[in-house]
Amino acid sequence: MKSEDTPFEGGPMDGRVLPVLVGMTGHPPKTYRIPVPDPDGGAPTVLVYRRVPRESRGGLRFARWKYAYAPEGGKGAGRKWPWSKPEAGPDAGPDAGRDTLPGTDPDATPGGKPDDAHG
């Protein structure tokens, strides 16, 4: 496997350069998680770094990456498919994510025309 020396910015790894494995496309992973063991034997702390582009020095070059510290951690945004509906939050109502115009009844026949059931 191929690796690339990638700099880290912010957090405890600030200023360090580590060899990071790159995928088939030549890009390192979007997030890099570093488990740090607890000295008291508890659960390890996980440092999360997100991939961001490095400043280009001009000319025709391939994209170069660095990792920036993400103190909030958590999961990434994930894939955004065009056909995916937005996620409903805990305060969203039963019609969350429904494609309707404001002030219209979603169950009404479009244009006020009678449908086949009305004869």
C-alpha cells in the first residue's frame, strides 16, 4: 500500500507529520481518528482530524491534503445523494421532509379537477 506524509494542524498533534495510507484514488481518508489510551486504564480518548486541502503553490499539481483538528469529533456528514431526503430532527412534525407547497393540502386533487372517482 502507498502512503503519503501528511501534516496535522491543531490539537495535540499540531505540527506533526505522519505517513497516512492513501486509497485507490490517491487520497487519504476524509477523517483520521487517533485513539489515545487513558493513563488510569479507562476508555481511550479519540482525537478526530478532518482532511482539508493544503495551500497550492501554483502550477499544475495534484491535490495535497492536511488534517485539521476537529474538537467536536462525531461522525462526518456522510454521503449526500441527490435523491436523499433531509433527515428529520427530534422536533420535526409528522410532515417533515414532505414535498408540499405551503398553504396547500397534499391530499387534494391537483388543480381542483375532479378525478376518475367522481364520475
